[in-house]
Amino acid sequence: MTADRHSNQAGRLSATVVICAYTEERWDDIVLAVESACHQDYPARDVVVVVDHNADLLARCKRRFPDQAGSTLPPTPSTSGSP
């Protein structure tokens, strides 16, 4: 792929930030990670929060980040190898 396919309108490279989460015990870390991704000198084109098998955390993320442009908060299949 060429840089042109990943550039924003100003000609700078753009990126998508993926933040993986699975427990509400790390809520403060999740909030800090999303805020940090959104306030970089070159903000991310998209910020994606992936919640692994935690419906309560997924709901909390959707409430906290309702206007987050480009945010995706899908439930995901387990990657831990356990059924």
C-alpha cells in the first residue's frame, strides 16, 4: 500500500487506534487511552474500542463515548482459546 491511501486531506499519514478491553477494573485506563488517542498532535482518524465478552463494559463504553467519531464497540469472540 502507498502512503497516499492512508493520508488525510492535509497530506499527513493517518492512523486508526485500537484499544482492547475486557474488564471494568481497568476503566480509568480505558478512558485515559481513548482521551490520549483523541488529543495527539496528529489525532487518530478512528479510535476503536474492542470489548471482549463483557456486556456491562460494552454498555459503559457506549454511554461514555457516544459521540466519539469513528468509535466501534463490538462484542468480540474470545481470543483466549477457552470456550
